[in-house]
Amino acid sequence: MRHAFLVVLFCLIAVPIARAQDAAPEPAANAVTDRVQLVEDDQNGKLRIVIDGKEVGWFDATGFYVNGNIAYAGTITDGLPTKEAPDAP
């Protein structure tokens, strides 16, 4: 009798959960992609930053590079000699 009660209790809990998961909407095939993406580029050893489909910067073994302006508040210090990326614009 005790086992029958546990089976009924399990069914009362598990069946609605399973139905709710089956009813979850599938993502649309033409869903809008994220506006901001971090793209791993293993071939070139870079982590690219893409916003609205345009590469705006990247990290590689030599540093961080930005295509465009940098706005900041405070102080920026540089203790290393300047080095331009091989494919900097």
C-alpha cells in the first residue's frame, strides 16, 4: 500500500513537470542573434569582440586592440613600449 501511494505521488508531480517541459516554446529559426558577441578565433589566436556584426576590438597574446575611440575616466598608465598590432587599421 505504501509503494502504491509513492507511485501515485510521483505521477502527480512528474507528469505535470514533463508536460510543461514539452510545452516550452522552441526558439525560432530566424531569431535575432545577440548584438554583442565574443568570437573565439583559434586559428589566429584571438578573442574578437563583435557588436552589431562589426568587429570593434580583439585580444591576443600581445594585448588588447580597439578599432575606434576609447573613452575613459581616471588615469591610464603604460609601463611597456608601444607596439602596433600586425593587422591594425
